[in-house]
Amino acid sequence: MFSSLFGKRRSSPVKDETPPIPGPRSDDGFVVVDPSSPRNSVYPNISDVRQIKRPAPPAPVPKANDQTFHYLQGVPFMLSRELQMSKNKDAFATEIGDLLAFLTSKINMSSYEYDFSVEKSVLKEC
């Protein structure tokens, strides 16, 4: 079926007439190196070199904390007379109370409450 796509099938393999290129014998490609033999390499042997003892670095000197300067330092600051609590304490407290009462009356808190009825029914079934 596929022979027509890829060409006819040959009955015998074609022999190559060229001789192989001479070279090293074809082993498995591995070379065994004797680790006990002395090596003359470019890099020195690190195991023979002693470690040079260096003194520990000096402890860091703590830096003196600079006093931070605030831009409003030295500027006199006073609340306005309407906001001073000492004089208008009662009037301010009543205004806040009235505002909170008004806001709570406008908000329907029942729509924000969850009674966990589904969870309780699951626990009862188990």
C-alpha cells in the first residue's frame, strides 16, 4: 500500500563500494584514565594549598539616628472655635447621635443579616 508512495521495495541492500576511512579503532568510545597518575595541568592542585586565615571584618558601627524634621514643626496649631470640644461638647454629641439615628433608620438591616438556616439543617441531618 505504501510502496507506491515511497517507491519500490528493493530486494537487497545496496553495498557501498567505497572503503571505510582509516582511523582509530572503533571501541565503545570511552577512555580509562588512571586517577593515581601525576597530572601536569594548567591549574594548580587545590587540595595542597592551605587556607589563608583572614581576620574577621570589624563590627559595623551603628549610625547615629538623625532627628527627623517635620515640616509643621514650630507652626502654631489651633482648632477653630466651632470644632473645639470643650465649649460645644453637648451640641456636637447630640448632632452625632441624631445623625446615627437617622442613618440606622434608613438602612434596612434585615437584608444584611444571615441566619445560617441551610448550614443548621445540614448539621441536623448528619
